[in-house]
Amino acid sequence: MALTEKIIELVLDKILLGGIVLVAGYWLNKRFEIFKNETNEKYYQRQLIAELENQQKQQVSELENQIAIARYNAEIEFIERQISEFYWPIFLRLEKDNVMWKRIKSLSPEHNVLPEAASDAIEKEFILKNHQEMVDIIESKIHLAENANNSKDLINELLKYIKHVAVYKTIRSVKELQKINPVDLNEPFPDKLFPMIESNFRELQNRYEYLKNIKFGEIKK
């Protein structure tokens, strides 16, 4: 083979090898670009997923806060109603009744009672009216006492009280029965009623004060 042919063959080999290297480099570069893009896309996907998860956690936290605040406000409002519409009006009237009935000659065994005429007037104009006011409150607002820890016993005492008042009003409306009291007809005043009303009333007051002074971070606890 002549020297010229060898030189041409060598040049062609170089060109071919260079072409192969060039094509391989181009292919590798493309693959690297694809890999880099896929890596970047996965990175962005992970970032997006992480961001969405954080947003979801924040939304859940905000929703939990809203629920906790709504529950807190609802409890505050319900306790306010329990106190103002049920326990306090009944407690106040029971206190009045405790003071007045001991002065009524037909009801009290004590000696420092009022004269009979005054006793009759107070019994009809104050005590019976006071009782009827309590009955009206109980009948219209009994649902405000249904969540008490002692609700079953309390409702039982309230029903006894309503029966007591019904008998009391009946016998005082009949002239021939003026000397008879409800206890004589097995309908005594329920002696557990006042302590239970007072206990529930004080408990609600304490709970109300606690809730009004609670810090925001403690609401969810």
C-alpha cells in the first residue's frame, strides 16, 4: 500500500473516530440534560408535595382552632343561660322562701312567727306566688339542667317540688282545708332541692370564671 493511501486511511479512521466520539458526546449530553430535568422535576415535585402538606397541616390547625373557639363560646353562652335563666332565679326564690316560710304560723314550728292574719296574707300574696314563679321557670327551662352531673336526682327533686306546689295551692284554695299542709298529704317540700340547686349554681359560677380567665392556648385542652 502506498504511503498516500495509508495517510488517507489514517485520516478517515480519525474522522470516523471523531464522529463516533462526537455522536457519543452528543448522546451523553442529551441524556445528562434529560436526567437533570427529571431530577429537577422530582425535586420540584417533592417541594410542591411538602408545601401542600404544610398548607394542609396549617388548614387543619386553623380548623381545630376554630372548632375549639366555637366550642368554647358555645359553652360560655350555655352556662350564662343556665345561670341567668334557671339556677339563679330558682336559687333566689328558694332563698326568699327559706326566709319567709319560717314566719308563717301554719307552716313553722318556731315561736317567732307572725300573727295569723299577717301570716295568711304573706302566704297567699308572696309564698304561693313565689312558688308558682319557680314552677313556671322549671317547666319552661328544665332543659338547662339536663347536663348536670346530678341531673337525674335534680329532676326527680324538681318533680317532687312541682307536686308539692300543686297540692299546696289546691289546699289553700279550699276554705275547709286551710289548716292542712302539703306534708299532711304526703307531699312535703323536697329537702334536697335547695342544696342541689345551690351546689350546681356555685359549680357553674366557678366554671364560668375559669372559662372567662382561660388563655387562648389552653382552650383546646
